[in-house]
Amino acid sequence: MTTADTPRAKNLALALLAMTQFVVVLDAAIVNVALPSIGKALDFSQDNLAWVVNAYTLTFGGFLLLGGRLADLLGRRRMFMYGLVLFSLASLLGGLAQSDIWLIIARGAQGLGAAIISPAALSIVTNTFAEGAERNKALGVWGAVAGSGGAAGVLLGGVLTEYLGWEWVLFVNTPIGIAAALLAPRLLDESRDEVEHRSFDVGGAVLVTGGLVLLVYTLLDAPQKGWSSTQTVVLGIVSVVILAAFVAWERGRRAPLVPFSVFRLQTLRGANIVSVLVGMSLFSMFFFISLYMQQVLGYDALKAGISYLPLAMTIIVSAGLASVLVTRIGFKITLIVGMVFITGGLVWFAQVPPNGSYVSDLLGPMLLAAVGLGLAFVPVTIAAVTGIRPDQAGLASGLVNTSQQVGGALGLAILVAIANSSTSSQFSDGVRDRAVALTHGFQDAFMVGAGFAAAGAILAALLISSRDAREHAEAARRGEAATTPVAA
């Protein structure tokens, strides 16, 4: 545990960590509304423009497990600071980009920095705040800023692009990141896995990172290349083979990158499966809402960004409520309720008409889904780190982050393919109104996304231990750590 034993010291540490995670999540979305300006300035082809977003997502999702393990072994504060420096420098270089390749490489380096920052930050939260009510409140704050980061990214991206230029969606990260790195030694204590012989399991790191990067790349590129194309099928098979080789490799290691014994914890196992479905349903929601507002309703970047403000504010309130509910009724019921709300919001979104309006067709489902996001994100994160040993906090944090990122990539790839196919079918059937055809595609995508969320609610009920949730809530109310079984 940390030596920061005063509430003020802990709150300052949490503020720094939450702000940093906010920037990491925000950066996955902030460039979306700037893409047209970026494409024009750097002469991007339409196909390559998507890689301004994909390069970040690819390296972020692929390197998370390695980032979590490095934090456990080398020091969580140290890796947090290294990640911030890399992220800040990559942001600066991205804003200075003079070509499409330059910017894509810089965005990839940003994603690598984020993959180091995110599990280190979450594991510091886990080690700083005692399991129970104290940690629930801290993760409520964490969930509020992380959950609202996507919406705030679209808002801030619109404002910066409109008034300062697209470069500033990247430049803004540099002073924030450097300031956070300088503050870290003052506000955060160092912690690491104290083992006699440190093993970095280079073979395991290469296999899991390579397999995840290839899998995320395959999923992101599938809508353009085709799900049945030779590239998609071959790369998909190769990524699965590499990940299977990783499992075989890890089973033979004395000090593996991922000790599979952690998956004996039923709640951790279930939480990571549900996290995949949270990512599948929610990442794509932001994507399609933005397209609907700009391509169908005709909003400019600034208006689309401002339209997300109620959603972001509702997530913050909902996440705070979730931390209270987890203590009172347990993380399992809170998570199920959250997934049901998300399902309802997406079903409502699936009713959007071609001639819709913000107040009558978007605001209601936005608020419903935002309540669900806060109620789901906080308990699934708490469940994913409940009962984990302090020395494996980075591993558990990396696992739940990886689940969400891979789920987000998979969901976006599937739903983009569905939306595009549905829109093309509308044109083939003789529809001439572009808004009508696009809206039909968005409706189908939202409905399938609702199916992902509903599956998450069902699997949360089936896979997450009611006993763990009950014991965690009872211990939190008593002000104690829950006596959840710990993996060997």
C-alpha cells in the first residue's frame, strides 16, 4: 500500500491519475471531428485517413498487457512517467506532421505511450486505495473521467479545430503530459512487484503483443478489405495461431507475463468477458452518433461536439452514483442495470429518422445510454480488480483495458460493415436520398450494438460471482477489504 496516508494526499494522487486517464481516453476520440481538416492539410487518401484513428487504437490495444506487466516489475510510478513523456513527445511530433505517414507514425507512438500509462495509472489507484468503499469511491471518479473522455474528446476536438486548427488537437496533450510527469514524484508513491528474480518473459511479450496488434489490425481493416477477403481470413488465422502459441508458451514458464492462475478468479474472468461487450457496444455508439449528426443532420464539427455535452455530464453524475450503488447493492447488480440502460439507449437510437432533430431524437437516448455507461464502467472495473494481489495490479489493469480496447475494435469493425452493407442495399433498392440510406445503415448498426449490450447484461448475470459481489459490498459497508479469494 502507498505511504500516502492522508485523505488530501490520496485525493491529489487520484486527481493526477484521473486527469491523465481522461487525456488518454479523450485522445482516441479527439481527432474524429478534425479528420476532414487533417485530410485536406496533409493530402490523405480517403482509405488512409481512417488510420489517424486506427494507429492509436492499434498500438494502445496491442501493448496494454506488456505495459501492465512492466509497471508491476519496473515500478508503477516510473512507467507512468515514462509513458507520459512518450505520449507528450509523440503528440508534439504529430502536431508538427508534414505528411500522412509522419502523422500515422506519431499516432502509433501516442498509442504506445497510452498503453504504458493506462494500466500503470489504474494499478496505482488499486494500490493507493483500500479495497472496499474507499476504492469504490476512487474508481467512481476514475470511471467518471474515463467514461466521459470519449464525449469530451469530440467536444474539445470540435472547438480546437474550429478556432485554432487541427494541429491543436495534438499539441494540447504536450503541456498536460509534461506537467503530469513532473508532478508524479511529488504526488505518487512508487510500488512494484517485489520478487527475487525479475523475469520480463520477452518471448511471451512478443507473442501476445504481436498477436493482439495483428488481431486489432485485421478487425479494423476488415470493413475496407471485406470480411471474406483473403487478407482478412489469412491475417485472422495467423493472429489466432500467434495467440494460441502465447498460451502454450506461458504454460511452460516459471514466471510468465500472464499467470493464468488469475483466471481462476470467477469474477475477474467474467468481468473481462463483459468488458469486451462494453467496448463492442459503446465505442461504436460515439462513432455512429457523430456520423448521424454531421452526415444526416448537417451539423458542423463545433455543433456536433457541443451536442455531446449533456452526455458527458450525465456520465460523470452516473459514475459517482455507481460507486455508491456498488457499496450498497454490489457490483454485479449495478453492472447488470448499467448494461440494461445501455441496451435501452441503443434500441432508442435505432429509431432515429432521416429528418430527425437533436431534442426529439438524440437527447433522450444519449442521456439513457450515458446513465448506463457510468453504471457499467465503474462496477466492471471494480470487479476486474477485486481480490487481485497488490503485486498483480498492473496485470489485472492491463487485462481489463485490453478487453475493452479489443472489444471496441471488434465492435466498430462489425458495426461499420453492417451499416455500410445496409446503406449500399438501400441504394441498390432504388433509394436516392443519401440521408435516408445512411440513416437506415445507422439504425441497423445501433440495433446490433444493443444486442451486444444485452448479451453483456446476460453474461454479467451468469459469469460474475454473486458471492464475491455480496462480500465486497458487505466489507465496503464495514470499511474493510473484501475477503475475495486471491489467485495463486
